[in-house]
Amino acid sequence: MQLFNLKKEGKLKRKGISKEYVEFLLQEQRLREPKSWYEKLCKFSESLKIKPPKSIEEKLKLDIAFSSLNVSPTGVISASVLAFLLAFLAVIPSFFLTKDLSTTAFFLLIPAALFWYLYTYPSFQASVTRIQAGEEAIKIILYMSIYLKLNPSLEGAVNFAVEHSKGPITEDIKKAMWDLHTGKYKTVEEALGQYTQKWVWWNEDFVRALSLIYGVLIEPTEKGREEILRKALNFILDSTYNKMKSYVEEVSSPIMILHVMGLLLPAMGLIMFPMVSIFLHQQISTPQLILGYVFLLPLVNYFFIQRILQKRPGALMVPDISKHPELPPENYFEIKLGSKRVWVPIFILSLLLGLFTMTYGIFHFIDLSINLASPPPDIYSKLGCERSISPVKCILMNEARMTPTNLLATFSITAGFGVIFISYFYLRSFQRIKIRNEIKNIEEEFRLGLFTLGNYLSEGYPIEVGMQKTLEEYEKLGMQKRPSYSFFKSLHYNMKNFGMTFKRALFDKKEGIIRFYPSVLIEDIMRILADASEKSAVLLGTIAKTIASYLENVYAIEARIKELLAETRSALRLQANFIIPMVTGIISSLAIFILEMLRILAEKLSQIEKMLGASLIQGAGQGAKSFLDILVGGFENIMPMTVLQAAIGIYTVEAVVLFTLLLSGIENGFDKTARDWEISQSLIKAILVYGAVSILSLLAFWEIGGAVEAS
């Protein structure tokens, strides 16, 4: 950690960031009210006044300054210590409940993990903000280039860009422009210059592209201004591609390590689970191993995944769907009851669906724990066991059989746990992803119609005629089903049938077509074109071709980036959707198979003993059940096989979620809609694969066991 701090401080010094500048950023952030849960927690905890050491305080100040969090180093340390103490007090009773020091030691990891999470949150948020700033930077440069093509006003271009963008850079620019209007600064360059040191750390290429754009103001020729704008946009696009290319090369080794440490080695450990549970239950606590897999291992994997994603540069423009009229509120989804729209809370519904799916398994395991603690008198007749064995052994042997009740109990827990995650992520995203994809599709193909229209208008055709010829071009190519064709057709219809101007046909409150295409990017582009249309059709055509060219460059880089990520994306998707559930599905059936083989072996040894008329092993004269005790080291002490299967199923769900989180993070950055949709789809496939493989494995092992027993 100290080495990391030194590297970070050295990097900041090389970029000319002083302590005074960090203090300036912190003062700016403290002017606003705390909004997030973390800011409120730190504000509340600050009354404890636990000050960090000087070296840690300086590091926290840097992280806080570049994360835009309204917290202080004292608040961060106080919140971390408070959370640690509260969690520690909550864990202490576990010692008196379990009377097991090792289990208590395991639970003590929870306060430590909570402390570390809160302490490192500003650092993590700084990395997230850097990625968001990288994605936002492309959009800001694009909007400024589009605006300056028509209006050579830097202040207007900056205002236009921030009006239609959102993110950390936008917030800083808004503050800078406010200071400009209040007279604190004299020029736009001076106002923006107060934040360039901060932006250099977020995205140095954005600052360089911005410096190139400043040159438009002193360039006398139209051709020269066009070249500067194109150069600025191409510069940030090319640098983004190069950074992503380097990231893909650098991230291959960490992903391989995560694959080995987070999947292969745990899978090998899972293979040992049945044998540990059966043969080493007296030496190794199987419940602790399960807790390690269900809680500790996912936390470790999550930690490494976040570290991998923190290094990802901002790359792709995420579609802005905020203006869509049918967009549901965050954490709600919409259902229509007649003409009414009802918002349903997602978390509560997901929890209820999951618990309902788990119902049979929950009651089964509650009944199992009660019976193991105090076996009922009728247990022998109920389970069909011989009275020569103990009641506990009878119950555990029944749990190791492949019966419909056992299968339903274990699979209901796995399925219920999966349903909680599937329904939560699916309901959060299924309406949003549809809106997102529609907007993404029309934005990507919009440039084709824009370029075609621009060509006709540049040749001197009137706007209405140019629109008609653009539609004919679509029809020649058989592209009438494209959203952009519908867009231009509706626009042409308004102009031709209602005699509307280009601008009114787009933005009329009653008949304007833009309300049917709630894309922020398209609306902003059409506003620029509408202003140009009031000057001349030729100018409109020139602007349209220029914008289409800009968009072409943006999406060409996006396509190259997706091509870079293709191999990594395919490997991670294969692991999440197939390899993880297949391996764990086989392992979940392996324990029952091993125990069944031991039972058959014990019966064969008992038969040999009876044939020879002597005890083969001292103390084994009680028959097959005694041989089984000797083989497994005390059958009453092993973990119920149904519990083991349920634990493996829960681990499967967690592993799939984590690997899909990594997949979505590498592919889409911090796009929540894409992440939620990807997780829900991967989990659906993984649960189906896990269930099918588990059942087929059980049937195969059952057939093998039957053949061995009959031989």
C-alpha cells in the first residue's frame, strides 16, 4: 500500500498537482450537501473525531479530491472504525453460540472486511469517476466540435456540451462557467483552467483535445477550423483506442490469475468437499469450509475483480435514456393496469419470489435440524431404517439418498437463491435495456441517413426534395424497417403535408417527431441542424455531412474496441454460462456417489465376513453398518449431503454473478443497465445448466452404483 501511495504521489507531482490545488478541490466539494449513503455516514461519524496519521491523511485527501466525494479524512477513518466496532460487537455472540474459536475467528473477518471497504471506498470511487470521465470526455469533445462547426463561440460550445452531458467533468465545467458569469474569471479558458490539473489525472487526452479546440478561435479560415475540430475529435478517439488496447493486453494476466484462483482452484477444492465431509470431518470443520466458500471466497474474488475494472479506461459512449417517457424509476419496474401505470419495488418482490421458491428447502432443513437435535421416536418406521443403527445415522443416510424429496430440497435452495438475483437484475433492466438498445440502434445508423441527406442538400436541392431523395435511397437498399427510415419519413411527412419548416417539423409541441425518438444525442444534433436550416439548405447539408463524419469516427473506434475485447469477452462468457455450472453440477452429485460406493463396499465386506464366518476387522462384527462407520470414521459426524449440495449451489450462483460482473465491466464499463441485463441472462443459463448437469450426473452415478452393487 505504501508503494502504491508513493507511486500515486509521484505521478501527481509529475503532473504538477500541488497540495494547495488539492485543498482547493476539497473546498469546492464541501460547499454542497452530502447526498450518498457514504457521505452521510462519514458526516455522522465525524463527531468521533478519529484523525488519521499524516501520511494516510494526505492519501485520503487525494482520493477524496478526485472522487468528488463530500467527505473528510477524519470522517472516513471515523466511519471505518465505527463500522468495525459495531460489526465486532455483533460477531462476539457467535463464540457463545458455537463455542468454537475457529468459527468465531472466521466471523471476525467480517468487521475487518467492512473496515477495509469503507476505508478504501474513496480510492475506489476515484477510479470509478476516472472511468466515467473518460467516457464523458468523448461526448463533450463531440458536442463542442458539432457546435463550433456552426457557431464559432467557445462559450456557447462549452454550454451546449455540458447542457447535454452528465458526469464529473460536466459538474466541474458547470461550476467553472458559473464562476465566469459571476465575474470570478474573465475568460472561458481561465475558468476551465482551474480544473485542468484535475482533468489531467482523470483523462489527460481530454485536456489535450480541449487545448486543440481553443485553436479554433484564432484560425481565420473555415477549412482550418474544420481541420482543427476533426483533429481534436480524432485525437481523443485514437488515444481512447490505444489505451483500451493496452488495457486488454495488461488485463489478460490478472484475468488468468483470477480464473485460476477464483475458479480452477476453488473447483478443485469443491471436488475435495465430499471427501473432506466424509473422511476428514473430525480433523477439518466442513461448516467452516462452506462458510469460506459462500462468504469469504466471493469477497476475495470481488476485491480482485474491482481492482481489474479500476484500471479500465473510459471507452464507449453510453446511450443517455433519461428523456424516454416510459423510463421506470430506479429500482422499480412498470406494470400497466388498464390505463394506469403502477411502479412495483424490485427488491421486495425479488426477495419474496426467492423465498417462495426456497419454501420446500427451508422447511426441509428446519425439520432436519430439529430431527438431528432431537430424533422423534417414529424415525425408524418413517425412514425405513433398521433399529440396529442410531437415529442420527438413520437420518443422515436418508439425506444421502437420491430421492425426489432430497433433490427438491437442495435444488429449491439453489433455485431460490438464483431467483433472488435473476429477478432483481432482470426486473431492474428488462424495460431499460429495451429502451437502451432502441436508442443505441437508431444512434448508430442515424449517421447513414444524415450523410445521405447532407450530400443531396450540398448539391443544391431544397430540404424537402433532399429528404424525399434520402427516403428513396433507403428504399433502394431495402432498409425501410430501419428506425432512421421511419424518422426521416415522419419528418418529411410533417414538412410536406402540414407545410412545416424543418425546425417546426422536429420540435413542434403537438406534431414534432422528436418526442417519438427520445435520444439525447439525436435531439442535440437535430437542434444544431434546425438552426443551420434557417440560414440555407447548402449550409444544412455541409453541417449534416460533417456531423455524420464525426459520428462515423466515433462508432468506428467503438467497433475496433469491441473487436479488441472479443476474445476476452467470449472466454468470460463461456466460464460464467457453462464451465462454472457444469463443474459444480458434477461435484454436487459426487458426494452422494462416493457415499453410495462406500455403502456398497461395506455391504460386500459384510457378506465376505459372513461367508468366512469370522470378523475381518476387530469390532466390525455388527455387519455392514459397522463397516460403513469404519470406512467414513463415524457416520453420525458427517455433514448431511443435502446441506453440502445446497452450499455448492449457492456458491455456483455467486461465482456466476462475479464472473459476469467482470465480463460486463470490461465490455461496458459502469453501465448499470447492461450489467444488470448481462447478469440476469447469464444466471438463467447457468441455473439451467447446473440443474441439468446435476440431475444427469446423479442418474449416471446411480446407474454405475447399481451396476457395481449387482455385480
